Amino acid sequence: MPPDRPKIEAVFFDLGGTLVDERDFALWVDLARRVQLDLDIDTFAHFFSEVERELDADPLGVDREAAMVEFWRRVLTRSAGKEVSELVAAKFLAIRREAEAPVRLFSDVRRTLDHLKAEHRALGVISNSTSEASVRRILDRVGILDYFRRVVSSGTEGVAKPNPEIFCRAVARVGVPASSAFYVGNLAKTDAKAAAAAGLHSVWLNRDGFGFGEDPPEITSLLEVPLAIRRLERGP
């Protein structure tokens, strides 16, 4: 490897929207009836994605619980076509957490992890989530926990993406410099740009996009990750 070319020793992934699909719009619309909201599933799905993009571009404060309540308040308000209070949004969030929603592994995950593992790259997860234990439970449920050397969760760390500190802690625990690490996430700013600000190489996994974006670099499938890394190591 030429000295001016990076050698990627570790690859980190976001969790929801990247490795697993935790969305269950049918269930969530059903749960909304318990807070007296009768919602259309397609409308709900549309506004869920809209608010997710909106808050990626302009994140809320550092209080994760307050941010989660505000996220759902905006989704419910727009879906219902009327103002929904923080109290109702918080009640909906509590009901949603109690429900055992299915978690699905995206079809491109296992093949990608196998490929990277065969290339002897360390693998990890960096997630804005309730706790490291909760992330490990999800990874175990979908059968991929054993792939990962490190799991770093904002709930356990007390610091969340897009703060560069959470990325710095993850690479330090794997024992590689940030310049030898690569990060993949499904949000352009919170994931890809935040990782780059911490010194990692990164791409934005935009599963609904076209893969033409360059700021940040955009892919549409995890299967593109090994190729993106090899191109990075080869250089222009």
C-alpha cells in the first residue's frame, strides 16, 4: 500500500435503516388509535421519512428523549393534519416501545459483512440508540452479532451522533486511527458528514436514491461498500 493511500482496517455501520429495518408503519398506525389518532398508513409513512430527513439536516438538542418525543410529535401532527401535543406524542412513544415490533435484516447485509470479514477488516456498530445492550439484542435477533468487534451506543456513551466524539470512541476501542476507519449510515448529515468530521472515511447509504451524490458520497446498497473501500485504497 503506497504511504499516501489509506488502508481501511475497520468498517463501522449505523443500525436502523442501514443494517436492519425497524419500521412497521402498519403497527404504528394501529398503535396511534390508542391515543385517539386515526391515520392513513401511506400518509404516515410519507411524513415519517420527511421528518427524518428534516431532523437530519437540522438536529434537535442533545436530550435524546426530548428529541424522540419531538420527532414523533411532528410525524403525528403532519399525519393527522392537526396539532398533536408533546404529552400525546410521549404517550405514543411509550406505547410503541412496549410493542414487540419485528426487526428485519436488509437483504444486502450478510453478503457485505462476509465480504469485509474475508478481507480481514474489523467490523463495528455506532448507533444512536437506547443502550449498547439493546443494540446487541437486535443484532442477535437477526443473527449477525458475532460479526462485530465493537458496539457503541449513544444511550450508553452519553454522547450521540452527529457529535464527533462517539466516532472517536469507537475507533479508539477497535484500536485504529480514524484515518483507517470507514463508516456507513443512512443519514447524510448525522451519519456520513458527522463521521467525516471525526476523521473517518464515510458514505451515505441512500436506499431510495440514485447513488449520484458526492457531498457526501452516496451509495444505494451495502454491496457497494467493499468496492468503495477498494477504490479509496487504490486512489485516483
